[in-house]
Amino acid sequence: MNDFYLIRKNLTRNRLRMILNCFAIFIAFLLLGALGSIRNAFDAGVELSADDRLVVVNKISFTQTMPVAYVNKIRAIEGVQKVTWANWFGGYFQEPRNMVVMLIVDPESYLDVYPEMILPDSQREAWFKNRQGVIIGEALALTYGWSLGDRIPISSNIFSHKEGGSTWEMVVEGIFSASNGRADTNYMLMHHTYFFETQSYGGEWVGWLTLTTGDPEKNEVVSRAIDAEFANSSAETETTTEAAFNRAFIEQFGNISLIIQSVVMAAFFTILLIVGNSMVLSVRERAKEIAVLKTLGFPAPRVFRMVLFESLLLAVIGGVLGMLVAQFMVEGMSNSPQIARIFPNLAIDSGTWATALTYMVLLGLLTGVFPAYRALTLNTITALGKG
Amino acid sequence: MSDNLYELKDIHKLFVKGREPVEIFDGLNMTIKRGDFISIMGPSGSGKTTLLNMLGGVDKPTQGKILFDGQEIQSLGEGKLAKWRAAHIGFIFQFYNLMPMLTAAKNVELPLLLKKLSAKKRKENVEAALALVGLSERAKHRPSELSGGQQQRVAIARAIVSDPDVLLCDEPTGDLDRATATEILENLQQLNREFNKTIIMVTHDPVAASYASTSLHLDKGEFVERDVAA
């Protein structure tokens, strides 16, 4: 027997109370893990942004287009190294509910600006040569079981084909992966020439431009130069860093991080009160036993540590169980194609685990410190005198 | 080594009850020799338990000195007093005060957690203590599975397992029937006679007091009578 044995025995002496407390903590950490993974999924785009990449959008809204001539004008601005551009296709496969993220791009410059996309040279060349070709991310390929050479019909919920309908036939010429495991590969890229030639209306335009400066310190100057270049034009621009662009994109849905944090904090505050109250009650119930321990010669600080550790143990048991179930759930959800399309980076990362462990320790300390202090300062004579 | 284990010199103890100060002891002097078996009797509120608590270092006098083996204990800090209690004192309470979630053996082992002993040595000591009180067969039972007398014997085993010099017993038979009380008192007498344990027992029961070698009667903080067994 040792102190840990006593702590364990005290914790499990009232099984129902322990299970209910554990369950309350379990729920809080289940929420933390599950919502934390969603926040991570949203934040991944921001975190993986290159610090020397800028995004140029129409100042009115990024849903407004800009003339394709902007590409060369921006390329000519001092400090700009590489430029590419893209348009939103609004794609789906067979049925509108099978949404597919497809961008209309200039293949060569796009791959040049996004070197983190890994595509074998042979596939790269094949895509450059075939206007009907598309490259697809490995996550997307996995979702639909597509492989090289497959002919796939992709429809648009925005555009229509000049030969009727809104479906474009495409050939899978490449399957790309990402150099960072957290990067999203749940999308596909289409040749801009094929699209422009076959669309039923509209000219050549771009949705947004992406460029590199080669040095983050130049970002500010280059941004200002670009926006100044198009000031007072019919399509004024707003240039931001890629990270800021991605963050603004996410914030269309609201301040996800704040919402998630608020939900988690509300849950934790409630749990703090429930478990804290329960621990106080538990220690009060065994005041006499604590007095006996002190009478036997257990020093008060040792009794303090035992009560505090009991509370910590409770928080860790409930917390780890909650996080493990959250991990299991999130892994299950991330394997679902429907969810993976919305949250391509859904996972509980080490950062969320570290946060959870910190919260477990904090919860344990906060719920344990008051009863532990009561045990520390317990008047032995008074406690022993109680029937 | 002196024969005197305890020397109480000019002990004063003041309580505040409500707004009124109540003086329990007003200059009490007392000497307890090594190997004594003393019973302390007296009406409720006479200061029996307070005296026992002060002898055990659980309570402190308002004024005066308590010497244990020549060492002043009333001036020790909480940490040192806890160590001193663990080394020298065994407590036996009226209501046993066993840990309900621990088996008899684990309850007995509790004081040994305060000593640097191997698990094997602790087990040996626990077995010896339980054997001495005749409860070897009940080692794995929890308090709720034991009778009152058996629980008190577990409490005695817990008190003696670390081989203390003194056993302080607060009404050890107060919650037991006569037959069981007799067994417990015989246990205590055996510990006093065979193992030379100094025993100080507070009791209301004259029969229990008769097992002691010396009976003291306390009233209003003073010893008013002293009976020494033949």
C-alpha cells in the first residue's frame, strides 16, 4: 500500500458519485476534442499558408471577378515574383449533393506558385498537354475511387456548357498529394483554356490572383503597389496575405474559434462547479477519517497533496476517456466522404491533446484546491469529536 | 533513561465557548511512568479527552509544559508533532475510526506508511499485530464485515503496529457489550504487561478502569482521587 492506493480507494469509495463526476468531465473533454478538431480543420488553411504569398481579390467582394489582364499587370509590379490565378467552378459529381471543390486554373503558373503540391513529372506534363485533363487531390481520388485515365463528368451549379447542359467531361491526368500531411487535397484543378472555350457565356476573367514576393518583408509594399495600380478602376483590388485571406474566408461563417471556445468554456465552467462541489462534499463527509490520518501522524501537507491528487486523478480519468472517445469519433467522421468534403483536415492533433492535458490539470487543481485546503486546515479535535 | 515518560508542569487550558472563556485546567501537574497503565475517569466536561489530546500532541496547553522523555512537545511545530506522534503514540478511539474502504490489514498498515519500511517488512508487522489481537483470519475483511469488538481489535492492531511507546485510548470499550469489552481490556492489559506499553485510558466505566494499574479521577480539571491496584 502507498499514498496512491489510498487516493484510488478514496476516489472509488462512492462509485456512483465517481462515475457521475467522470461522466461530467468526460462530456466536457469530448466536446473539447470534437470541437477542437473542427477548429483545427478551419485553422489548417491559415496555418499552412505561405508567408510570402499574397492574394488579390476584387475590393467589392471576392465573389466579384477581375479582368484576366490583371495577371500580366501584376506580374510587372516590382517585388512580384510569380503570379497565378483561379476561378471557382462550383462543381458536383452526378448529383448536386456530391459537391466537388474544383478550381479553374492556369496549370503551369498554378503549380509554380504552389510548390507544396506534389505531382509526378509525367503526370504534370500530361496535364499541361491535355486541355480536358484535370488533376485531383489524393483525398478526393480516394473518396470517389478515381484513378489515372478515368473519364469523369463534373457538373457546375454556376456555369453552363455551350453545347447544352452544365456538365464537362474530363480526364484524370494526375493525382497530387501535399508535402504537409495536414494540407487539404480534397479538390481538383481544371484547365482554364478548356473552360473558357466551352462556357456558354462570359469572357476571360479571374476570380482571384495569387502571387509570391519571395520575402515576407516585401508583402506590405507589394500589396500597396498592387492596390494603387488598380485604384479608381472598374475592378479595384484588395491585396492581403494568403493567411489573412484564408482567415477572412473562414470568418464568413462567423468567428468559429470564438464560438467553439465559448461553448467549451461554458461546459468547463459548469463542470468546474459540479465537480468542485462534489469534491468539497466528499472531503466534508470524511473529515473524521482525515482527522484520524493526521492523528496517526500523517503531516497536513501530505494530506493536502492526497486530496489534490485525488481531484487531479478524477479529472485525468474523465478527461482522457473523453479525449479518446473524441479521437475515435473524429477519426470515424474524417473517413466519411460527406464530412471530409466539409472538413478536409478533421483530426485531433497533438496541440489539442496538449491543451486538453493542460485543462485536465487545471480542472483537477481548481476543483481540488479548496477541499484540499480544508483538509490541510481541518481542526483534528473538532473533526474527531463529531459522532 | 528516566522512569518518567510524561511530566506535565503547570498545565493551563482555556477554551472560549461562545463569548465565555472556560478554563479546563488551572495549573495541572502530573507524572506518568514508563509502563504505567492509567485509567482516567471523571464526569463529562472534566477535561479527560482534552488531557488525552494534549498527551498525544493533538492539542496544546494554553500555558505550561508537557515533557515526553524529557523533550518539550507543546512547543513543537505541526510537522514535528506529526512525526513525533507517528514515532511514539498509538491512538485507540471509542468508535474505532477505521477507514471503511480499506481491509483490516490495510487499516493496520496505515501508520507504517509513515516509516521507511519495505513492503515485505510492513506485511510482517501487520500480520504480527493482527495475530496479537487474534484477527489473522479477518485480515481481508472490511470494517463493515466485522463486529464492533473485531473493529476495535483492528484499531488496537493499528495502534501497536508501529511499536509506539504509548497507547492513548479514548473510551475504547464505550461502544461494546460487556463480554467484548472484557476481551478488549484483556488485550490492553496484555500489551501493558507483556510488551511494557504505557497505556492511558479515558473511560466512564469503573470495570474498565479496574484493569488499569492506576485509576485517576478528574473533576473540574483536577485529580481528586487516585487508586493504585494492589
